[in-house]
Amino acid sequence: MAETVLDTEALGSWIGSKTGTSGLHIEIDGRPSGGFSAETILLTAESSSFGKQRYVVRLETPEPAVYPAQSDLPMPEIEIQFRIMDSIGRNSPLPVAALVGYERDPAILGTPFFVMHHVDGVVPLESPPYSVEGFFTEITPAERTKLISNGLLDMTRVHKLDPSILGLDWLTPNGVTPGSKHLLHLWKEFGESELRGRSHPLLENAWSIIERELPSDTSIGLCWGDPRPGNIIWQGSQVACLTDFEAACIGPPEFDLGWWLMFDRTMHELAGIDRLPGDPNRTVQREMYFRHAGRDPIDTAAHELFAAARYCVIVVRVMNRLDQRGLLLSDSLIWRDNPASDCLRMILDERV
């Protein structure tokens, strides 16, 4: 997708109207790569009376959403993210970026967008994996352990938030009982729709196992949707900011834990990379999570399998978008043969 040509003058006027500042001059600092649900642009805004202030703008893409709709309310994915961040920021001590505002009207920049304050810190690399390059390789073993523990701790804090108190009941469609059964139906139906009649044997096998083995929910609450070290801004081993809530939903906390543990696999075993000293394995991370949550540990195998199945569905969706752009050969099988499928295969093979 071509980079958006940002109307910095219009954006400066918009930010000025939200912050009570006139004469803002906007400079683009960068365009971080990665992600498919929105375009991210880093900015510096400056005026004679205001000085310098850094911001981040998130722009809705014109293509179909990456994730299945969780709500009856029609809204862009960035509006979902904005509304959840706004609610968490106003109603909890969890670290999320301070928001400037959301704009639904595409007349300003050509697409809906929101602006938030920039948070200083670093984000673990994912390509190449953070376990081979970047700041995660440079900190001490004790700091690595603490970093993973702190990320899991804040995930438990997300799970302890009450969606009703946060005003997030709109994440559940009318007439639906929230929880694993609904989420499984939602993702399986979404995946089948995106496959468009094509065969994905690994995914078909996974769905049948998940339907049999996904445990009954012990609790229901807010789920982050995409929890992983790469969706956290870090200052050393401390969590500075939680990011990327557009996949948030109402479900069991293990929905998120399964994703975190599945993603950890992609950064280590799936990539053939040994763990650095102090980087806890998944068994230890599972124990950390339940200790932070104040709960007895339970088996999360079915939830990790469910996470890998969702990962495959997301890749099919993204490859369909690339195909719509004319960027894939007609006989390409990358929608089926890719790292997400390799991860799902690895988890299925461990069950034998």
C-alpha cells in the first residue's frame, strides 16, 4: 500500500483546535513498519508559544478490517482502538498513551484518524525476532526475566477491568453470550469466509480439536486481543505503554494468555532460536501469569491452539488483501503455506 500523503497543515490546525494552540508547524518524524490494521505516522508539532511536542497519528486504511467485527456498531478499527484506550486511560491506572482526539470525518485527512501523545521507549523487534537483535539482547538476564514478568502482570491487570464499568459492553453483539463459545464461532466463521472455498487441512483439523477441547470459561472480562512484547513500549524492563487494542473483545483471560504464549513460540522455537539467559520458557511464563492473577494455574493447551488458528485466519485475511491489490501471483499458496501455518503445525505435532 502506498504511503499516505499527509496534509500537515490540516493536521496542524486540527491538533491546534484540540489543544488550544495556534500556528502549529508539523514535521513527519517517521513511519514505523509492521501491522495491517492502520497506518502509523510519528510527528513533531512546534509553535512559538507551544514549543515542541511529539505525537503519533493513526490512520484508517481503506481496506477491509483484519479482525472479525466484535460489535454490532459499525466503526473503523481505529475508532475501536481509540474508544478502548480512552476508556482504559480514564478508568484505570494502566499505562496507555494520552489521547488528543479522534476524527471520524474523512474530509480532514482523507480517512478517519486519531492522534495521541508520543511515549518514549523501545519496542522489541519481531523481524528479525527480538531474541536475536535489538535491546532485548542487550539487557541483563535479570532484566529479561523482569520484562516478561511485567508484561504478563499488566495483562492480568487488563483482565481485571470490568467492561461494564469501562462502558465497553458494546464489544458484545446484542443477543450474544460473551465467552469462548462465541469467540470460537466468530473466528471459525470468519476463517471459512476468508478461505473462499479453499482447503486448509491444518486449520480444519485445528477447529475440530478446539471445538472438543476448549474448556468452559471460569471468568469473562476485557481481553486485549493482541498481547505480546512487541505491542508494549518499554523503558528498560518497565512497561511504559500498552498499545494496539483494535482486536479487543470480551472473553476469558486465557484467550489472551494463549495468544501471548503462542506468539512466544514464533520468536523462539519456530524460528530455531535458543532462549537468551533470563528469557523464561512458556511453562514459566504461564506460571508467572497465574501467580500475578492470583489464580491456580490451568491447562492452556487448547487456548494456545485456538490462538494459532486465529493467527492462520489473520494471515489468510491479509493475503486476500494483498491479492486484491494485485500483489500475489494467481497460483500463490502463501495464504496456506506461511509461518502462521508452521506454528499451527508445530502445536498440532506436539499433541501426537
